[in-house]
Amino acid sequence: MKSDDSFKETCSLSKKKKTKREELSEKRIRAEYEKLGAISYPEMVTGFFFILMTVLWFTREPGFVPGWDSFFEKKGYRTDATVSVFLGFLLFLIPAKKPCFGKKNDGEDQEPSLGMEPIITWKDFQKTMPWEIVILVGGGYALASGSKSSGLSTWIGHQMLSLSSLPPWAVTLLACILVSIVTEFVSNPATITIFLPILCTLSETLHINPLYTLIPVTMCISFAVMLPVGNPPNAIVFSYGHCQIKDMVKAGLGVNVIGLVIVMVAINTWGISLFHLDTFPTWAQASNITHQA
């Protein structure tokens, strides 16, 4: 009876009295918040730069109106990374102490160098920068670019033409399993860049609706939950040192299998009727004719 009352009290939207656990949690949160103190000048600058970076990301090429990228003649040289690196570089130049243009105090005259120290110093940057995450994620992009420029992705696509004797659902299943394995070692964008052009060409060659393969494969690319190199969130969690690789593999293997089963069931049931996957679309035929020409 006591547990029922506690459950009703927890789920009630109109409760007035807080439980003891909620009061303790509120006190702990308030105490931690008070330790932060007032917002400092570097925190204000960092928050402003974060908002500015988000605004510049959205306004670079919004799509419905011309963005600020249209003011430059050459295209392709302004990306989201350009904005991030530029604003990050400014943090090395802006002083960490709020500049005072009026009369200085005696303490400030004795230590003039403190006002010239930037918000981020190179020593602090080297100490706190997660280089292992940068190498893992950047290596994935480099692998994708190298596979595309060297022709490795095209070669893999030709090797997969032996799957023409299998039914379409088996081709999709094998592609999902292959992608689920590769995405554990390569970042998600890199896996997409490598495999989607290959599977698109394979679907056209086997006369299968490309969406029947691309939709489940794209969803399976997100099932990178077993290894730190799968995606940046995994690498961030692993960098704290509280989880070992074997723990991540044990927890992520079941999630991968369940996700793969759900995706295959969905694409072979309501996915076929929803996207008309049982027919070869005309846009794929036009693309195939263009490639042959």
C-alpha cells in the first residue's frame, strides 16, 4: 500500500509536497550551482562565440535564401569547419581579462601581463585537447576520401556483383551486416561515403529498387555502439577511462542484433508498401542508362 501511494505521488502532476529524496536532490543541485559563482568574462565570451558559430552555420547556405557564402566568388572554400576554426582561433587572441579603458588600480599596474593572457593558451590547448578523438574521427574521413579517390569503392562494388544470384532481401541483409561491422571501426560519415555509392550501383545492376538497400543500410550505419572508434560520442565516453572495450562490446552487441532485426522486419513489411520497394523506379532506370552511356 505504501509503494502504491509513493507511485501515485511520483506520477501526480498536481502534487504539492516534495519527497525527501527530491528535497535532497534539489539542495545538492543548488549547492553545486552556488559553487559556480557569477558568470565570468571568459565564460561570457565563450557563450557569445558559441551562439555566433551556430548562427553562422545556419546562415552559410540556408537554402531558401542566399547565405553569406554567396558573397564570395569561389565556392567550396567556406564550410562549417571554416567557421569553427576561425572562431576558435579568435579565442587565442582575446584576453582573458576584461579590458579596462579607464583608470587602472595599483594591483593592475604591478601585474600588467595578466591582462594580456588570452582565453585559451597553447599549453592549455595541448593539455585538454582530446587528440585521440581527433585522430579517430579524422582518420575515418581520410579513409573515406582515400577509398573514393583511389577507386577502392568502385572495386568493392564490382566484387559484390556475385550477389546477383541471391534474392533481394538476402542482398539487403548481407549489406546491413557488412555495414554494421565496418561502422564499428570507421566513423559514420566515412562509412556512408564509402558504401552508399557502392550499394547504389549494385542495386541498379541487380535491378533492385535502390531504396530497398539504401534505407536499411543507412539506418544500420548508426548502430556503432560497440567500439570507441564508431562515432565521437563513443570515443568521448571511452576517453574518461570508466569503460573498457570489452564492456562496450558486451553492451552493444545485443543492441546491434536487435536493431538489425527491427530494421529488416520494417523494410520487408510496411516499408515495401510505404516506399513502393517492389518496383524498379524510373529515376533509377534513367541513372542506370546514363552510367552505361
